[in-house]
Amino acid sequence: MQIITLAQLNKHGRTKYITLTLKGDTVDREWGLMEGKTQTTSHTYKTINKGKANELTPEQAAEADYNRIIQTKTKEGYTEWDLSQKAVTPLKADHEALASMDFNSIPTEFCCSKPISKPNQKKIDKALDKCKAWVEVKYNGLCHYVLCTPEGKIKLYTRRMDDHTAKYPKLVTAMEKDKILPPSSIAIGELCVDPRLRLPHMQAFKIACEIARVDTLEGKLKEDQTEALRRQEVHPMRLAIFGMLYHGGKKVEDTVHDMYIKYISPLPTVEGGLAYFSPEWLSGRTMESIKSTLGQGDLSDLLEGAVVWMSDEKLEVTFNGKPLRRAAYKVKVEKEDDVIAYAWEEGKGDQQGKIGALKIGKLNAKGEMQDLGKVGSGLTDAERDPALWTFPQVIEITYNEVFPTGKYQSSRFSKKHEDKLPEDCTI
């Protein structure tokens, strides 16, 4: 018999665990919160691939799945734990990683929590109404870590922990000159094309990605960065710093509110003309009012959206390469457009024989159909019945942005437009 318990802290600081017991051809599981609700399950395995070269007996199948679960949970950030302990603060893996940090480089598996991608409107509205949330504008760029070494040298790392310091010398020089981070510190920010150029954010994002990719090979910088530097002469890169993770060798344990007051607010604004800046804030008492603000004037084109920070929560750092989603919500503005549904694709699984996705497009100047991709989200079960459709059919979709190719980002079916003709939908 084999028994192992794996544990991890959840976003509220409580210990969640899973205990696996391997007994012959059976694997028992117990999981839940320490001193909280728990669940159990048991599974008995059968012979797998009987009669084949890779046949597994019930006992071998059980052991293989036992090891698979351990491997999966370890990748999620769980570590082996003695169940007799009452708490895990911090986890063993974090202890070891922090002890090995010399701040001359950032560990490969280092990662910070990310905003929740699906906004909880009720929670956001409640927090905004009680002034327990801040709304930060979101530029469309690339998330980077900023390391200040013990000697005061600045290094820039991508989310994948590739050192891209040499690609952005002007930004690095400015940060070293102004000493915005004390030695042995790590900040996090959005690397974007200078917002003062007032480029549509999808165009700015494309440029930022091209600069990041040029003169690189599989994420690693080539020795010659001539092309990357040439492009930055036309489109200078700036860093919007929105979080402080380590300050002077110590992990920042402040809430988002206190962290901003101490470390982010003193930074200059984007109008300051420096290579780095503190993001601007938006006012709003509800998520709908935030979306309304973002949809006004140039903002809808210049900004990707907003990030709603829960002021009494904290940014979390882990050393397992798996960022948690917490402390903030990403808010994007949905836009509307009329397109032509000119054909359909059959769905898979339980949608076989039904509409899995509608092929959409618009007519060009020659009256030819210009393909603009597909849309499947938003269709109800009834609307997936092909018998209810005639093609071509004008429909309304919602989407986040339009790619340079003309196709839509995060498109979603809204409704049919029975009162409009395909000839009304032109590019």
C-alpha cells in the first residue's frame, strides 16, 4: 500500500490537500480544506489494452494513474505534506525557492498571479460601491518582470522567463539612472508601445509583439539586436508598472491598496515622458459604468480595457510556473457588428448533425464574400438546428476587437437580423 498527501495554499491562505491511497487495483482519494469540508472517492481499475504489447494489469493501471495524479498536482503547485501539520505557510517549495534566490536572476518557475479573465459583475459592483476596488486602464502590451540586482542593475524578463534586457536598452538605462527599484527587488508591468503615439491598441499590440520576436530564436535573444533597436526608434517602448513583488529582498505582503500607495503611486504618469510610468485610473461605481467609459471616444480604440483590482487582496507569487488568477478582474468592452452567415459547420460530440459554428463574412467592393472567420458561441440548442436557417443570413455578433486580418476576437452570436439583406453588409 502507498499513501501520499499533497497540499497547497488557496487564494484565501487556507490549506487545501489531497490524500491518495494505492491499494492493489484501487486508488482512494480524499481532498478538501484542512479543518474544513472534504470529499472522498474510490476507483477500482480493470485491465487496459488486454492482449496488446502495452497491456496493463489492474494493479499496474492503478499505479500508473496514482503516479499520474501526483505528477498533475505537483505541476499545479502542490507539494508533499505531513497531514499532521495544521497549516502550510508558506509552502515548502516556496521556502526552498526563496532561499535559493540571490536576485541576480529570476528562477525559471517564478510566476505572479494574473487577473481573472471572466468578470464577476456582482462582486465587482459591490466592491466598487464600497470603495474596495480600484480601476486601472489596461494597455495592450506584453507582461514583463523587472529585476533589480543586488548591484542595482536592471533586467527584464518575459512571462516565460526569457531575459530580454538587451532588447530594450533605453528603458533599462532610464530605470537604472532613476533608481526606481532598490537592490534585490522585483516589479511587474506591461511593456507597450508609447501610449503618447495614440495608436489603436490592436495595432500597438502587434508592433510590440513584432519587436519582442525580432532578433530572437525560440524566445532567446540573438547577439545582434539591430532590427529590434531600429523599430524602437519609430515606436519607442514604455513600461507601465502595476505591481511590486519583492522590495529590498523582502516579499511584498501588502494588500493591493497599500502596495499601490507605497510603491506604484510615486511613479510618474505616462505624460511624464519617462520610459516607465504608473497606469492611470478610471472612475466608476459599477462594471457597466466602466464599460461605458471605456467605450467613449478614442478610449475604445486606444485601450484594451481595464483591470479592476480588489484593494484588500494581495498579489501572489509561486514557484511552480502556474500563475493563480486572483486579486483582479480584466474588463473588456464588447462591440457589435452585422455580418453575413453564409454557411455552417457541423458540430462534434453531442452537436453532431447540428450547427457547431457559422461561417461569417462581408461583401467586398466586387460583391464577393470576404471570409471573416467563424462564430459558434452564443447559439442556443434550438438555434443550432440547421432547419431553422437559410443562407446567406445577416446576423449580429458581439466581439472584443478586430484583428488586422479583419477577423474578430472573441466573437459571439447575438441575434438574427431578419430585416436586413446581405447586400447591407459590406467591407
